[in-house]
Amino acid sequence: MELTGAEIVVRSLKDEGVDLVFGYPGGAALHIYDAFYSQEDVRHILVRHEQAATHAADGYARATGKPGVVLVTSGPGVTNTITGIATAYMDSIPMVVLAGQVPTHLIGDDAFQEVDTVGITRPCVKHNFLVRDVKDLATTIKKAFYIANTGRPGPVVVDIPKDVTALRTEYSYPKEIRMRSYAPVSRGHSKQINRAAHLLLAAKRPIIYTGGGIVLSDAARQLTALVDKLDYPCTNTLMGLGGLPSDHPRFLGMLGMHGTYEANMAMYESDVMLAVGVRFDDRVTGDLAKFSPNAKIIHIDIDPASIGKNVRVEVPIVGDATTVLDQLLEAIGSSGTSPNGDALAAWWSQIEEWKGKESLRYDSSDELIKPQFVVQKLHEVTLGDAYVTSDVGQHQMWAAQYYGFNKPRRWINSGGLGTMGFGLPSAMGVQLAHPESSVACVTGEASIMMCIQELSTCKQYGLPIKVVNLNNRYMGMVRQWQEFFYDSRYSHSYMDSLPDFVELASSFGHTGIQIDKPGDVEGALRDAFARKDQLVFLDFITDQSENVYPMISAGAGHNEMVLKPSDSGTKPLERELA
Amino acid sequence: MRRIISILVENEPGALSRIAGLFSARGYNIESLTVAPTEDDSLSRMTIVTHGSEQIIEQITKQLNKLIDVVRLLDLTEGRHIERELLLLKVIATGPDREEIKRLVDIFRGRIIDVDGETYTIELTGPGDKLNAFLDTIPSSGIVEVVRSGVSGIARGERALKI
């Protein structure tokens, strides 16, 4: 069957099983948009800014495990997607971005709305393509999906010149693709698996440290089985929350800069560490020189380059987390050995002592709304079963610390790049993927302003997202660092001239509620979630002075946590140098 | 530690910028980089000379392997290998220097490939340190132009980089 390039794009998406595309039309993409007009197989969601298209596709991908798909035009259409592509790249999210390009004969001429899309996206994609011949179009799209969604996932850009979308060729979509230069492995090396099992079973102070790789690989079941079998403590990174249920008795909470005392201390004192689907990020490890000084590390990751990048690893295992954990469970089962019970009992009693510090306790108030309290109430009202997206800053840390995620793919945030503006558009992708589920966007008044225009998209598609705005009239995390490290010189961190969010929501056709008393928090949340078919913007006026604790300053070790404001005293912590 | 890494990459537009971009984005050193076609039209061969600790070199090879266009990679310096570089040198050759330079070229087994009344143009191949040693013998005031190709290399014996 002979089709135009534009028709091939749409047919390829259908044959790939894509049900949703997030996009924004423009000159170079008009042939493709015309092909969208006369079909109903692939639904197109019109956003209000291309950045939001990438975040929405990203949220969709995180919530479903399927690649998110974006369609934009050339030039500014592409440059607006960069933040979203980089966000997906840093968190290893599968995404395919289809971009219109000026016609091939104009490429390089500084034509209207021309940018070097392949060049400008290269540092933040897993791979990218420029399609110069319509005959290569279907195969290239197939390759893009294959690369995006296998191995360590990531975004792939396909740049399609306008003339290529007009030309006709015979269409056939490849069922499978093989590439001589790309063949990700999934099974771990059996010798290494046996070494890992042996080392784990000999541990006296073990710790299991897992991250986004567990979520991406859908390995939560295997992780829970491993923790249950060994009775070892487990901590999750920001990206890995929900990998082990937060109410699991062996869960120590999140680790890292704003992790719990018990998680960080257990990391520091451990003698054997099983690290799965993590990359020893600086926000997790703190000062590498002080990182887990006595631990022998087993590192499981699908990306060989992640292993040994920041820390020395005793047992490296390259493979898919699900497959490797299955192999490890089998090796442990057939080893005929069991964990050292006495040592483990002593280790657990040490951990219980650390837990006694209650590092997540905060002072409650009858007067001011504590942001932590709002997140805890959100958990109660949604029975801990909502999809929670967030932006970046204090509210993100509070959501991570206090929501209590019991399932994977429920916590959706920009961990690696730290992108303000991610929360609302990613919530759109999640809500479209799961129309019947509760979706909350926990945000702050500074972050929400970065993609606020998407309230219009939410209205158009009837997305009943609940925006939980923790409004402290500051860029909270910036203010916190300025308080600690810059003698409270609040340089440009104050959000002056904020809009009336209730009026703003209502002008977009949504419901807005402002809450300024702690006693009204739960009622407002219940009211909002009862409105199943409405977006409700909840503007919580929170305590301005609240800070995120506990905290490890950048450059400090896991054993050097500051638990409460009084710990740091009047002496500011070391000025951040990193 | 100096390393010579040979890479077979898909002969696609942009493959070179992916590799150069990787080095600049991650702050790795490139001492030299050469690219040329191979007997297989679909593949190019690159040779990169770089410096770094063992840990950095391991990261460089892993990050290179991660690039989708990289088909195969070999760290030549891990085994016995031959390293060659081409030097083209234009020098002022007048008065007593004219004879002296000719003698030096012979000692280093180079060739004079172009001559005029004022200058010699010299061709010399060999490992980088041989070229350096030769350049050290020429007074810098006499050098008009230095053109070096960057290093090419091949493994000795049966070891080979091919698909």
C-alpha cells in the first residue's frame, strides 16, 4: 500500500500500539497534522506549550511503562521540548519525539523556523535520527521505539523534513528490528549472581538500596520477595519510591540529602550493600569519600556505564532488574545457606535505635498549616492510592517523605534534572492514562506558575486533576538554602505579585479553593476528591518558615545529618561548594 | 595513562559529533582523533588518543559503547599494538641548515617531498614520540608549518577490530 510520509507517521504510530500523542501543530508538521485529521486510531492531545507535551508524555510513560509520544513542529516547537526531553533523559523515561523539519533542500539555509534539531537535542537523548528519505521513515520510527523502550530507556527524537512527509512510498511497518550496534542484555552473568548471593548471605550489617530501575523494570514484586526472604533492611531513592511498599516493616524510608536518619545511618554502617537500579547520584551519596566506608557493594544495573562510575563495586552485574533479581532469588534459595540470624538481630536493634530519633517528626500547629500535614492528609483522603506528581523544591521532598507510596509508578517527579513546571503537565499524562484514578499534583506557588497555561488543556480534555498547591510565598528550597548557607539573604526567592489562584483556576473554568486553617485541610481535600469530574485547585496557605528536615549538606557524609533546626544552632552549615 | 582507543562506528551523518560531544560533555581529554572509511562502506573507523586514570578510561570505553552508532570498540593499548602518525613539516632550509636538515631527515628515515629555494617539505611517519624527537632537532625559528595526522593504530598478531 502506497502512503505519503505523513500517513506513514500516523500508521506507524497505530501499528506500534500508540494510543495517545501529545503535541502542538506548526508549519513543518502540517502534513502530519492533516493525516491526523482523518483518523481516530491515535488520539492527539493538544497542549498549550511544547514543554508540556514532553512532560505529559513523560508522565504517561512513568504511569504506564509505555513510551510517551510527542509531535511538534520545527524550530521553536523543538527548542521548547528540550527541557522535557532532558528531564526524561535524566530519569531514563522512554519517549519518542517526532519533530517536523524544514524541507530537505532548505536544511542549512537558516530557513524560517529551522534549527539543527539533531544537533541541539544530541546531548540529552538516547539517540536521534534525521529522516532524509521517505523509504526509511517507517523503519526509523520502529527503531526509535525499540531504542527508547529497551535497555536503559530514554528519549529518542525523529526529525522529519516537510518534503519527506509529502512524498509517497510503499508502507510496511517492521514487526521486529535488529541493530548490530545495539543489543541490550537482560540476564545477569551467573557466576556474578552466585558471588552476589554468597556475599549477601554472609552479611552482618546488610542494606538493600534500590532506585528508579526497580520501577522502570517492573521489579517491585521481585524486590519485595527478596526483602521478605532475607529480612534485610531496604531503602529507596527518590526515584525508587513505591518499589518496596512504604508500609513494609523492612522499609527504612528514602535515603539521601533529605532521607531518614535510619536509612542514611544504615547505609553508612553497612558491611554489604545490594544496590539495584541506582546510579549513586550525588544527592544520594553525599561526600563520596565518606560514603559507606566499610561496605562491599553489589551493583545491579542495565547500564554498564552506571556501574563503577562513582563508587568502587565488588560484584558488578549488568542486566534487567526483574530478571537479575529472579536469578538472585533462585541462587539464594539453592545455596543451602541462610542469613546470619544473630548478626541480623543485632543490626535490627541498632536500626530500631536510629528509628527512635523520629527524624520525620515535625512540630504541628493549630494556627499555621504545616505542609507535611497536608501531604499526610492527602495520603489519608486518597487511601494512599493516588498517583502523585510533583514539581521541584520543598513540596517535592515533603511529598516524597510523607505520602507513603505503596505501589510503583504512583510517584511521578523529576528526580535527576529537577525540572520546575513538571508537575501539572505530567499529571495530565497520568490522568489520560488512568482516567478513573485519583491524580494529585503536589506543587508550590513558584513551580506551578511555570506551566500554568496547561490548566487550559485540562479544561479541554476534562482532566479532573487535584492541584495541591503548598503556597508559602517563597521559592521554598531556594529560601531554605539562603537561610542556611547565605545568612538569610533572601535574594530573589520571594514570590511577589502572586495571582489569586482561586480566581485564576476559575478563569480557566475550574474550581479553586483557598485554605488557610489547619482545621480545614482534611475537609477541603475530601471535598476536592469527591468532585470526580472536576479539576480542583487547592491553594493551601502554609507556614512560610518551614524547612525540609532531616538534611545532609552537600559535601557531608551520611553520618553527618542535621535532624532539626536546633542541631545546626546559630552556626551556619558549611557553605555549599558542590 | 595514555590510551589509544579504536572504534568502528556506523557511517551515519552526525556520528563524529556524537563522539566528540561525549568527550566534551563529560570532560574527557582528546589528544587526537582520526576518522576514515573502512573496507566496508557502512562503517567508519575512528582512533582516539586520550589520557585518564584507569577509572576514567573504563568510563570512556563504557560511555562510547553506549552510543547507539558505536558498533565495536578496542582499547589498543591493552595489548601489543602498532602506532603510527604522519608528520608533514615545512621548514626554512637555507645556508648551512639546508645540508644539516637533509641529514636529520635521513637519520629519522623521513623523506623530503617538496623543495624550493627557501624551504623543504618533509614527510615522516612513526609513533608520536619519534615525531616529537624529530621536531625537537629542528630549531623552532626554522619551522614554517607543522601538520600531524593524529594517531592511527592496529593490534599486533591475531587480535583485530572487525565485525
